[in-house]
Amino acid sequence: MLNCFVTSVDTRATPILLIPQKQFADWLAGQNEFTKNWLSSTNSLRFEPGTVLLLPNSDGKISRVACCLADERDAWSVGALPFSLPPGVYHFEQVPDELRFSLAWGLGAYQFTRYKAATKTPAQLFLTDPTLADLIFNIVESTYWVRDLINTPTDDMGPSELAHEAVLLAKDYGAKITQLIGPDLLKQNYASIYTVGRASDDAPRLVDLRWGNKSHPRLTLVGKGVCFDTGGLNLKPAAGMALMKKDMAGAAHALGLARMIMHAKLPVYLRVLLPIVENAVSGASFRPGDVIKSRKGLTIEVGNTDAEGRLVLADALAEAVNDKPDLLIDLSTLTGAARVALGTELAALFTNRDEVAEQLLRHAEEELDPMWRLPLHKPYRELLNSTIADINNAASDAYGGAITAAIFLKEFVPEEIPWIHFDMMAWNLRGRPGRPPGGEANALRALFAYLKRRYQK
């Protein structure tokens, strides 16, 4: 069990009062003179979102905790509590939404401990509604796993190791899994995946996981697994490579979402396709100007070797549509242009179904898991024209780069298949309550909530 939660307590849990900022004055007015004097003497009358007040009893022990919220929906303000409160067991008193606030608590208790021992022990939250515990553990544990995968350097999370994580997941949930590795990719017509990864001494591969009842709706996830992106021969500058261990975050997200789905036993036939490579530099590197024949049969001129993510996704998407899934979702850290457009904290959403976009955006709002829709603007397709091949992997115009990348992928997905494409940062540049610096699961809670609503009976 996660060490930040308990489902039973031997002693009394300390109550946490969640007080919206606009209600603080009324709350203070209703307190006894002891509490008012305590707050006045400790200069605690300034109450802003995230402020935590420790309220003692007559014995000098903590009897209550007050936490200021920006408003009634501000669950994130409690995300700092696991490490700001003294060790002990606490519970929310009159919580607006136990699921949302408990998730914020759990996500705020995360520490990456693979290379450095934990520096703090989190305070524990007593989950008063036992029916929510399994759902909370599922989401928090899956999110921790995604963060861990992204935070792990490539030396310990290269193509072989990332594929092994998928194998372990399949074993845990009784899924079937296969891998195509190295030259076998060429034999099976995955030239784009092979070409991008052939320069590395850790062979490229395609992981294919299947789980569930074939009579259920088919849901397919595709995750970009570029374990490190040097840029290839179009080499990135040093600053551009600093975070490239996270370029496999799309695959990490697909695995985390798959774990959520399988743990919840959603009635779907799930398929997960992970094209996993390292975009390295060697004598075997692919070159600008090369032409690749993709799995779909389209020829692709390589305009830029640093636009490799869309190449590996193209082959995986071409395979994914063969099953005619009820819904196809791909997840990736695809473009810097998406970050220019939306910043680092909003995932870019593209889809060929308006009703899907509307529902996803609603769930994003409910789950405090932000995303924003960008258009698949058809006239930009001509920016991907090539004089010697069917399409170029790099647009002739740098503007609208997230859109042209999505349009490139759209070439490999027939219109009749409902398709969602996410282009995300997957990394917190700044620490906020519940969202520590480092690897992050963007849009994952919103996606899971949407899928539960869509498929759960």
C-alpha cells in the first residue's frame, strides 16, 4: 500500500478543515477566544491558498489543521500537506470531493528514490470512504510509475529496459505481449521504426500488448518510446538534449493508462503498441534526404532527423488501424511547437471527432488535468509535400509545428477511425502542490475518467 494513505486507524486521526479563502473571515468569527488569540499571536490571520494553520488544544498538541483553498474546487492546495504536516494520521472533515482531494494528497507525496533515499516521510491520510480506496490507489500508483519511468536516465531506461517494463506489466495483469526487435522489424515491414533506431547499440523494437475479451470494444493505445533523442545527424544543441531522457514519455503514458484500465477491469479489448528506439548518432544513422517506405506504403522523405517521433508513430499507427479499433489514442512528447503554443503545463489535444474533444475537455476540467484542443487545419497539409516522396517528415514552414506534426500522423489514420493525439511536455519545470519538479503524467487522469465514462457499465 502507498505509505501516504491508511484505510484504518488505531488512534484518532487529526481532522483537516478545508476552508475556501472567501469563507475564512466567517470561520474565524465563529472560533473561541483561545483559537483567535493563538492565531493572532502566531501572525496566522493572513489566509491565502495553500496556507496551513496548526491549531492546538489546551495540552499544546495539534487538535485540528486548517488549509486554505482558493475556492471549493481547489484540491491542489492540499497537495503540499503530506510533507508540510508533522508525521501522523489525518482525515478530511467535510471534504467537497474525497476522490479529487485524496488524489491531490497522494500525488503530492511522490518522491523519486531510485538513486537517492527518500528525504521525508509523508503524513498519512485516512480514507474515510473505503469504496474509493482501490480507485485512488490505482490512479496514484499508476501515476507514480509513469513519473518514475520518465525520471529514470536512459542508461537505465533504454529500449531494452523500457520494453522489459511492459513485459512486467503484462505479467502482472495476464496480458499477452510480443516484441519485434532489430532486423525483424524490417522483415515485418516496420522500416520507419527500424530506420530511426538502427544507429543505437540497443536495438529498436515494437512492443505489442493485448488484454481483455475480444468481444468487447477495441481500444488501442500507441506511445512514442524514444528513450533518448540526440536529434540524429540534425544534432540538438546541448541545452536541447538536457531533458531528452523524457522523450519516451508517450510510451510511459500508454503503459500507465493501460495499467489503470486493466486494474479497473474496464470492458475493452485493449491493445498497446510501443515503438521503442534510441535516436543515436553513429555510422548507421539515417540521414536528411533519405526516403523511407513506411508500413502503410507511403514513402517519407526525411527532411529532419530530429522529427523522428512522428516516423516511429507512423508505423505503429499504420499497424493499429488494421484492427479497426473503436478508439485509437496516441501519446507523445512530439513537438516543441506545442509548448510554444500552450506552455509546458497544458497537453495539446488533437482529434478527428468533435464530440470526443468536448467530452475530454469536460473531464480535464473536472479532474484538474488541463489540456487544450488544437486544430487539424487541412490547408497545412501542403507544407508536408515532397518533390521526391509522398510526404516529408518536416514541414517547409516552421510555424504551426504542432499542427503539421499532427497532420503528418493523420495520414496514417483513416477518417472512419475515431482518433485522439496528445502532444505533451510530461515534465514539471516548476514545483507546485501535488506536482513536484520532474517527470509528470499529463492528461492521464482526464483520459482515464473519459474511458471509464465511455466503457464502464
